[in-house]
Amino acid sequence: MPIIFQQTPSSQLQIAVWHISEPLSFFEQQVLSERTIEHPQVRARHLAARHLLLQLRPTFSLSDLVVAESGKPLVADGSFHFSLSHCSNHAAAIVSTDGPVGIDLEQPGDRIFRIRHKFLSDEDQACVQAAAGLPQLQEGTAASQWLTRCWSAKESIYKWHGSSGIDFREQIRLQKIDSLKKTLYFLFTPTGQSVAVAYDVVQEMELTWVCPFS
């Protein structure tokens, strides 16, 4: 199946989501990867994300990728920045010529209620409740969506920053939610930066991304 979601906020920025309905063999024919992944479904997601990257940058060669010490893949000549994500039968990609980016795709579920305290402070949770108009964050579809959205947003910031060892609860602090603009605002304490994370819902999945110079 082709791209099911695409945005081009500027001439320097592209965002897209691919619904994986093709067999693994399709992606193996389209994408060369030196990484060994035994599980067929996981391998299909990995290759689908890279296939999507090539759809956004048709002249790019995956042989020009390098891996930073943190494990983050980078373009060797620095001509553009990108981030990839995959979840369930979807893959997401963001490409920018303006600066570092991050993207994440997550499927809401009840597990998020059991782990919310690990990535959201009490202040974060109070901010979510107030912005979403929720009486509590312990059950329900709306609460699951908002908690997953916050988790995904912090994952996007983690990818944008590109270094390991970040404490999601203490170092990525939710400051404000603007539902009209579909944007969450965070303070990234390691650098003191204010970071804006855009969000959308694609086939009931939470998609978030950090734009350059947010």
C-alpha cells in the first residue's frame, strides 16, 4: 500500500506514514540492508521505514548512512536529517534540510496506564488532565490516547536529541498543550531548550514529530 499520510510543512520538511500491507519480499527487493533481523515481521518494519525514507529522498542511497556512537543513523555528508519509526503494520519517516528532527509512532493500549508514572511526572499528568479535560488518567480510550501521545512525544524528543541516557520523567518536562495547533510543548532540561512536538492520529495510531528549531 502506498503512503497513507503525508505533510510538507515547508520546502525543507517532509513527513509521511506507510501502511505495510506488502510481503517481506517486496521490501527486500526494494531496500538493501546489512543489518541481520531474523524475525520476518520486525525485518519487514525495518525495511519499510527505509523504503519510505527513499520515497521522500529518491536520489539518496542507503549506503551513505553512518551510525553515531549513540546508535542514531545519520547521513554521512550531513546534507539532510531524518528520523524513522515503525509500529504494528505502519512505518513513519521525517526528513529535514533545516536541522535535527525526531518522529515516533505508537499504538494506544491499556499498558500505558501501568507505566505512566515512569515517564510522566505529577506535574506532567496534571497538565494533560487540564488540557484534555479528563477527570483522571487511570482508564478509558481518551486517557489512553493522551498518555500514549505524551510517551510518543517524549520518544520523538529523544530521537531528535540523539543521545542515550535521557530520563523521560525528569529531563523532558511537559509545559503546555495546544489542542487547536495539535502541539505539545516541553522543556528539555539537559540543554534548557523549549521543544515543540506536533501530533496527529493516523489510523488510530499516535504520530508525533519534533521539527527543527522548534
